[in-house]
Amino acid sequence: MSHHHSHDHQSHAALSEKDKLIKMIDHWIQHNLEHANSYREWARRAEGLGHSEVAQILEEIAGEATLQNERMEKALKRLKMD
């Protein structure tokens, strides 16, 4: 059975724990951004269906994801200062 996937084991093994943490935070920021965009899209759809309260809740959740990203950016900046 072959073992195919898109990452290189050696490059990950060579990363320090700090570098791994930086990569993880970068990943989480991107992931949160994708979620926030999706929440906003579905908020618009909910509004179109006449569910304004649901739309408002989804917009609030999108805002929370944005706040999470701001805090993660702050953590990332501190890591990169060392």
C-alpha cells in the first residue's frame, strides 16, 4: 500500500516547537477567516429568508471569530518578536 499525501515528514521534524506554534496560529487565523466569511454569507441568506434574528446571531458569531483572529495576531506578533 502506498503512502501519498502532500506534506513532507522531514520538514516538519526539522521545525522547532516555536515554529510549529507559529504555523498553527497562522493556520487557525486562516481557518477562522474562512468561518467568519461563511457565517456572514449565511447571515445574508437567513436575512433573505426573513430570519433577521438568526442573521443577527450569525453576524455576532462572525464578529467573535474576527476578535479571536485579532488576539491570535497579537500572539503571533509576540512570538515573532523573540
